[in-house]
Amino acid sequence: TNLINFSDKIFAIFKQEAGFYRRRGGNVFWVGHPMIDLTKKLPSKKDSRTILKLRANQNILLLMPASRPQELRYILPTYLKTAKKLQLRYPSLIVYIPSCRRVFDERFRKGLEKYGIKGKVISQQDNSELKPYIYSLTKLALCKSGTVNMELALYGIPQIVGYKVSRVTAFIAKRILNFKVKFISPVNLLLKRLVIPEFVQRNFNENKIFHKACRLLDLKLEKSKMKKGYTLLRKELGEKGVVERAAKEIINSII
């Protein structure tokens, strides 16, 4: 209510968000999600293999496990174990781990070495340049929940989402703060349905994730179901021209 009272106009990036404020008397303009404008056509697989120096049969298993230090402890090891199992089953998969912090680089490298995984850590400096080529060759992404789920979905990349915190944190969230959410991925939350497989807390283990990953890699129906969900997501996020629409509406409001 306070936001509505002191705002002349609210620019909403989500359709549901716009409806929420409109029902409460807010002057709302739904512009769409700016990520729609940022999603560009990916380079060809041939060009990507040339840039990344990969052979014709090689594809990428993308790991995006951590943006916070605690996630290195609770998420990274399980995804590395899963990656090792997948690489044994699918030898043509090469593991790539983009790093969002320089201090994470060494932890990621040591993780690859510890589990004998054939792969590469992409530094934060190189990530922005190489990302389109990496995405072009990604067969499957194992990631934590976050904005990256939306980005991968808009590029049509199959993914699995996992998350785990300490037992103490989980206990406080559940028992004391009464924290309850049906889904942890923004994609599933927005669509109110399980489009991306989620593995949380006790279910976050390499055997369960490996089994689901194999289904996504082997079965066209599994990938097709996920991509149908991605199509629904694009409709929910609006049409291209988000930034321009927002800019025009701001100008019209102040003239």
C-alpha cells in the first residue's frame, strides 16, 4: 500500500506483479522483463567448437553451483560428484564451470582435480566473452536457483536446479520463520508448475540428480516437456523492446 501511495506510476516486469498492484489501486504499466532484450541469437555449434577448441563430438555439461561462499560447501561437492558420474556415462561431455568471483576459481579447479573430471573453469573475466559459445554447446546445466534459471530457459537450455543449506539454517527457516515455498526456481515460481526439476535439502544428492540428468540427456520427451514450459515462460515475460517501452513511458509521464 505504501508503495502505491507514494508512486505516480509503477513499472512492472512481471505480468502477475502488474496485476497484484493494479488490483490494489496502483497505476501500473507492465513493460516486460528486460532479460528478453538481452537474449541474443547464439553462435553456431561449429563456430563455438572452434572458439572453445572442442572436437566435433564434444558438448558441454555446464555447472553453475555457487555465487556465495556457503554454496561452495553445500552445493559444489554434490554437483561435482554428479558431473563425474555423467562424464563416465557420456565421455563426450566436457564440464565447464563459469566463475563469478576470482576467489572461487581455485576451489573450482581443485574440485575438478579431486574428482578426476575433464573440464575447465571459466574466469569471471573470460565469462562474458565466452558465454554465448558455451551456451551454444551446453547439453545440460546443473545450477543453483537464481536468475540464471531464467537466462538458461530463454536460451532453451535443459537444466536441473538444486539447493542445500545447513541443517541449522533449514531448521530455523522451517520451524521458526515458517518459511514455505512450493518451488525454488524463479521459472517454476512464475509459471506455478514444475518445469525445471528441483532437488532440495535431503533430495539434493548425486544419485537422484544423475538419474534425472540421464533422462534429460537420453529422452526427447523429457526435453520436449521442459521446452514447452520455456515457451510459456517467454509469453509471461513479454515482448522484445522492454527497455524502449519503459523509457518512452517515463518520458511521456514527465512531459
